[in-house]
Amino acid sequence: MSSYIAHDESEYAPPAEMAEMELYHPKTFIGKYIWSQDAKVIAIQYAVTAIGIGLVALVLSWLMRLQLAWPNQFAFIDPSNYLQFVSMHGMIMVVYLLTALFLGGFGNYLIPLMVGARDMVFPYVNMLSYWVYLFAVLLLVASFFVPGGPTGAGWTLYPPQAVLDGTPGATWGIILMLVSLAFFIIGFTMGGLNYVVTVLQARTRGMTMMRLPLTIWGIFMATVLALLAFPALFVSAIMMILDLTLGTSFFMPAIVSKGQQLGHSGGSPILFQHLFWFFGHPEVYIVALPAFGIVSDLVAIHARKNIFGYRMMVWAIVAIGGLSFIVWAHHMYVSGMNPYFGFFFATTTLIIAIPTAIKVYNWVLTLWRGDIHLTVPMLFAIGFIFTFINGGLTGLFLGNVVVDLPLSDTMFVVAHFHMVMAIAPILVVFGAIYHWYPKITGRMLNDTLGHIHFWITFVGSYAIYYPMHYLGFMGVPRRYYAIGGTNFIPESAHSLNVAITVAALVVGAAQMIFLYNLISSYFKGRPSGGNPWNATSLEWQTAETPPAHGNFGKDLPVVYRWAYDYSVPGVKVDFIPQNVPPADVAAGRWTKS
Amino acid sequence: MTYTLVFLALLMATVIWWLVRQSVNVQPWVAEAGAQDVHGAVLARPAAKTALWVFLAVATSLFALFISAYAMRISFVDWRPLPQPRLLALNTAVLVLASVAMQWAVYAARRHELAALRTRLLAGGVLTVAFVIGQLAVWKQLGDAGYFVATSAATGFFYLLTAVHGLHVLGGLVGWSRTAAGAWRGATAPRLKLSVEMCAIYWHFLLVAWVVLFAVLASSYLGLSICSTSVPL
């Protein structure tokens, strides 16, 4: 064996063929598509559910924007509703859409295919994971229909305000929200165990960790973060439920509500904030790391160049993951913390810029003198680099205590986190769907519609969020139902709000083009063949497209190289798949089939 | 959050050590035919065991966060400890014995001594059930003395921490009952060995988690004591 093979190769190499007995074989339609244990079907189930609930959140954002642009013009938006729209929009987008789509959707589809496995290692648990997730989503949806409606406490759910009379949904809505989150976490943990163990244990022969596509590294590390960080949300949800139902005082201080002394005493609301953000900040990277990984692959494939600095990319992912656990209190600068504490968290926050910058430079250096194909996935990947740099830089502003204090709870914060963890990851989701849709369905998405979708979404996002930074500088607060006739807010701010709303409605409508494209291309799209992008990673080398049950034919592929052999000098074809032996290339036998 | 951070720092150190092993002296861009040499190699570690370790990391994170929350709360001036039930020490001893019985069962499984395996597995299960009953008795004692879950912050944390640990014990008993069913209905030797080993690992985790919880609940040395020995129960 060569010295260049990673150390664990023989230790973890699976047998040449998995006994077919171990693979579950569905017999009925229901077994195949409903109670399915096939990771690819579960991935589609996750994706459809996540996108479905995401559309609800999209409509909620429209309603918020309508109110902000034309205050008090709509009978169906009152102050309580508005707060409920804000809260549910945030929670759905962050947890139920992005986390579920990146890990449950892309994770399930791509991990087994890209590491060369037949399926996840525990298909049954994987199936349960989806159904528990669906149950959590249904609980969330149910909260719209209970007395008082869903919670309006903001997606951060800070007690005591979240559970006091006067906050919308303080009776039923908040309980359903917390229980739904608890179920989401249980379901995610089932899936997460699968993703981690499949990457660690079910890689095909020759697929060392250092030959994994960066997509898998991103999803893998994000799953590790999620497994460790979600317990913090679980703990805070459980303790808040106990405060609500059993009358304990974990988070509830002695408090007078509506002239009544409540039974609680001695609880700490700050404790909740610590626990929440101990989950909340890694959550940003749970969403961002899969996006980082996918963008790395999109950029390399569509620029026909190997990724610049593969090992540094891996280390940067791990470093970002580790650092993300020691920055949480930068969300709490205004909670009145010790200045030394604030200094520590400002420092760690700024340090994250280093591994992040490494990644950005490496993407740009991969593009440098590459054979760039401006396909739709590539456009979205480049769009991501723009929006991510933009949102990342405003993050450097907010990471500093003195800058954060005046900007806290203004529209600047809204603009920052939407650029960095809403628009940026969503652009990657779109890029990834345009990229892998041919593998999932066997058909290409319509290119013209894709271009229209990209340009409206990309330019429109800037039209929404760029002006919002200026509103923030002026001091326009976030989460306010109506700004009213405040002196420091000029008339132009109101006009800007109208412009932002128009842009938001247009961008939202453009997503309908995308949905139409997804559905119509499934029936009428141009047949794609097995490897339309001439990509090297294993999912493009399956015998059938879409891949059959068991992913690969009789034999699992054997891997000889990393996933980035593009434009290799001296080779006629500008890519060499991971399963092509060096001997074939040397003998000139590798020609595109 | 110090306790959680200590745990995470240890975990990160492990990850970095592992990643260094994976990436030092490795040149990912070099294509190699070396994979042929390991044809027919088998998995060194069953996937289920890796999954168990990953799950234990998640559970440790959960316990560390509960303890962190507790450590943050105890520093407030209004903290009033509750009496320390003496039964807790006995329960701890019972859980130690359960863990030992499980480890003995592993030795029996490795030597394919089915009769000894069954006895020891049964002993482990019975002792664990005794532990659960003991914990419930502690709750009853506290309740009789007027300390309920909502009485004070200290009682809230006491019930919460013991309940979370208890739920993990009950989860373990579900796994144990499946293992026991295998031991009596004649599961294949390798399969039985794996499931007994996994039970034992989980039981050791339950024991370590409980000892740490017991220490923070009852030891005044750590400055974290939830229970005061001045009013024994």
C-alpha cells in the first residue's frame, strides 16, 4: 500500500460487497414511497416538507412587509398578528426549512451516493427521523389554529415575555412551539446519528476522509455541530415547558403581571438567553457549513478546476465548527454583561473571520483562470460568494461591542443576518437543486427560467436588504408593528420601506417561476443523461439515473482519487471520475464514455 | 457554561487529533491504486457501536448543559439548598453493582458461556430496576417532607436532573430487554456479544453520568451542592 493512503484505510474499508440481505427491499408502493427506508426517498420527503413549510414562512414575510410599507391599511394585520408573523417566519426559516433541507434533504440524498454506500447505515431509524420531523412540522402548523394563535415572542422565545399575558400565543402557541422544537430535535438526532456514522463507517474502498467531496465535509461537520448544539435548545425548551406547566422557576423571576403577583420567584431569564444562544450561534453554521461545502463543489465543477487548498478547506470547516461554540454571547451584548466577558466574545467572534476568509479566498482562487461555465448552478454559487462576503463583513461590525450596542435591535441587524444566513444559504440551496436535479429526476431544469429566477432573486435580494442597512443606521427598530411619527425617522425612510416591500413581493413571486420549473421539468425537461456536468464524484457515476435502490449496481465503486481531478494536464478529457484507476488514465483508456 | 465548554474542548481535541491523523502526510490530489490491497478487509468496528458513541456524545452534551444551567443558577443569593436524602448513596451503590454485573456479562459473552451470561444480564437488569425504584423513593421522601418540584429553584433542579438521568436509565432498560430477549431466544453468538457489549458501555455511561450528578447534587466540596447535609432526611 502506498504511503499516501490515509491511515484508516484498511481499518475502516467495508467488504467488497455488502450482502444483499442487509439491504431492505420494499415490496409495495407504500413501502417504496411512503414508509420508505431508502435515503433517497427520505431525502425527497424531507425536501418537499421543508419547502412546503418554507412557503408558509415566505407568505408570512410578505404580510410583514405589507404592514411595514403601508401601515394599518390591511384589516387582517393587527399588532398581535404582526408579531406572530415575525416569530413564525424566523423559526420556520431557520429550523424547519434550512436545517431540515440541508441535512435531512441534501444530507440524505448525497451522503450515501457521494461516499459510495448503498444506503444510510440505519435505514429504519432514518425513516423514523423523517416522520418525527413531519410530526414536529404538523405541531407547528397546528399552533396557527389554536386559541390565541402561534407564539409572537420572536423566534428567540425569550422568557418571561414569551409566556406572559399580552404576548400573542402565550397560552397555547408557546407550548406547541416548544413541544414541536423538542420533537424536531429528537427527529434530527435520529437522522444525525445516521449521517455521522455513514460518513465514518460506510465509505467505499479507497474513499479516505481526505478524498471526500467538500459537500460531505460540510454536511458532516454541520451534523456534528447540530448534534451537540441542539441539546441546548432541548434543555431550554424542557425547562420552559416545566415553568409553564408545573410552575417551576427556572427562567421565571418573581414578577407582577396585570397587577397580579405570579407564583414564580428566583428564575433567571438570562440563563435562557445563554442556553438559547449556545444553540443559536452554532445553528448559523449548521446552515452555513453545508452551504460552504456545496459551493466548493459547484465552483470546482463549473470552473473545471480542482478546488484551491482542499486540506485548508477541510481544516477551515472544522475550525469554524469549533469556534462557533465560543461566540454565543455576542448575541447578548445588550443584556448587561461584564465588559471583560464582552471583550472575550468580541475577540472570538472576530477570530472566526480567519477560517471564513480562507474559504472565501479559496473559492475565488478556484475561479481564478478557471474554465468558468456560467451555468445556473454556477451563477448561484457566485451569487452566494457576493452575498456571503457582504453579510460576513457587517458581521464584523456587529461583533464589536461598541458598534453592536447602538445597532442592536435595528433593521441593520435584520439586514446583516438575512444577507449572511438567509440569502446566502438559500442561493446555495437553489444552486444545489439546479445542479443535482438531473441526477434526482433524470431531466434538466429549464435553463431560461433558471436564469430569470437567478437574476430576479439575486438582484432583488440586494434591493431588499441593502437599503435596510441604511434604515438601521437611522435607528429604525426591528419587530415594530408601526414606526409612527417618530422624529428621528425621516419621511424618506417610509418611502424606502415601500420600495423594499415591492422588491420583496417581486422576489417572492420569482420563486413561483422556480416551483413551476421544478414541476414542469419533471415531466417535460430535456433528458440529462447520467453525468450532464461532467463531474467526478461518485453520485454521477451510477449505472442508472435516477440511481436505483442500492445506489450502485452489483459492485460498489472503488475510489482511486479525490473528487477534484478537473483539467488534469496531459489528459484529453477535462475530468477524471473518482473511480477511474490511474492505470486506465496512463494507458489512455480513460475517454469520456 | 464552563462545564459544557470543558466537555466541548475535550471533544474538539479528539476531533483535531483524529483529523491530524487523517490529513498529515496525505496528499489528496495524488491518485493511487493502493485500494486494491485491502480487498476483502472487514469493518474493524460495527456501525452500531460507533453510533452508540456518537449518541453518548449527544447525551453528554445534554447533561453538561443541564449542569451548566444549574451551576449558573446556584450562584444567585437566594439559593436555598434542600435536605440530602441518605438513600441517594445506597442508590449509587446499586447502580455501581448494576454496571459491574453488565461488565461481567460481557466477559461471559466473550467466552460464550450462555448460562453465566443470562444470570449476569438478569442481575444487571434487576439491580437497575432497583435503582429506579430507589430514585422514586427519594422523590417520595422529598415530597413527604414538603419539597415539590416547584417549591424552590433547588428542588426544581433536583427533580429535573434526576428525571433526565432516570429517563436515560429507562431507555437503557429498553435496550437491555431486547438484549435479554436475544439471550433467551438464542441469538447468534456474535450478535449477542455485540449487544451485551453495547449494553455495558451504556451502563458505564449511566454510572459516570450519575456519579457526576450525585457529586454536584450532594458534594459541598465542589461548591455546587444542591442538598445540604445539615438537615438529613
